[in-house]
Amino acid sequence: MDSRLNNAFRFVEWAQNEIAVVPDFYKRILFSDETHFWLNGYVNKQNCRIWSEANPQVYVETPLHPEKLTVWCALWAGGIIGPYFFKNDEGHDVTVNGDRYRAMITNFFIPELNNHDVQELWFQQDGATCHTARATIDLLKDTFGDRLISRFGPVNWPPRSCDLTSLDYFLWGYVKSLVYADEPQTLDHLEDNIRRVIADIRPQTLEKVIENWTSRLD
């Protein structure tokens, strides 16, 4: 068994054991992630050439550096925290690094959490470098203690486990399927669409998404 599968197996075994002791354990995990929303709607196709089927000589070139938004959310049975948009002081999209991620955790996420009983909640993040700097792990431990699921955290999150996070198997695909319907022409318009679609997700939908997580452990 390769190390990735071994890590995934160990995590699944750990989660099943937790659920055996606390049946609603899976409803207490805050799953978190970032994604990009491209203004031209070509998800992850920057620098691509889209070839015309009718005439192979004709192609449409997407911009070399298309405009995009970098968006973070946390999702759990109790709702969605976010969206948070990573921007600089001028309001332009920026790459997520350790400092910006910690600023988001400190200035946005933790204040939002104060409406909930944090003692009961776990926090999950993937192993992206900006998430796992020592200063970031220490900051998250200050809030969650040992209830942190992360690379270099008390509970290890297995790498490349998109099928185990509700943002990857539900949220991002769902939001991206709706926000381009009216063909937004500006980033502000796209941001408004993202906020509206996320705000409109019903609690019953989230319950089903979270219930689905337990079946993914089997």
C-alpha cells in the first residue's frame, strides 16, 4: 500500500472510531478550502486554446492572465462561513500565502466562529503550504487545540483527498454551475453572484451533503 493510501486508510479508520463514540461527530467538522473563480468562466483553463470543432484552424485564445477571484469558505452541518475573498488594499485578487491566510483566520474566521460553541468544533484544512506553516498551525491550535485536522496537525489530513471534503465534492462545483448563468462581465458582478448563490444554499441541502460524507468513509 502506498503512503497516500495508507494515510487515507488511517484517517478513515480514525473518523469511523470517532463516530462510533460520538454519533454526530461528523456534524462538528468545519471543512475548509480555497478555489479560483475565473471571470471568463473557463475553470482552470488559463493559457489554453479552445479549438473549434468545425474548423481546426480556428481557435479562441483565452487571456494569458485572465481575471479571477480567490475565494475561501468553511462548511459544516451548521452552515457556511464565508465566502472570504483574498484581495490587496486596492481590492485586487492576490495569491494566498501564509501571512494572508493567517490574517483571514484572525480577522475573519475566528470572529465569525464566536457565534458558535468552538469547544465542540473541529477544523479541517488541506496540506497547502500556506496552511501548514508553523505559525499557522500554532494559530489554529490556539483556537481548536487538538481538534485540528491538517498536515502537521494533531490529526493528519491525507493528501489529495478531494473526495473527502464537502467543498470539493459539493460546494465549488455547485456554485460554479450557477454563478456564470448571467455571464458576469466584471469581478464585482461575479463576486455578487458568488455571495448570493452561497447565501441561498438551504440548511436541508447542507445536511444531505454532510450525511453523504459518512458514506464516503465506507
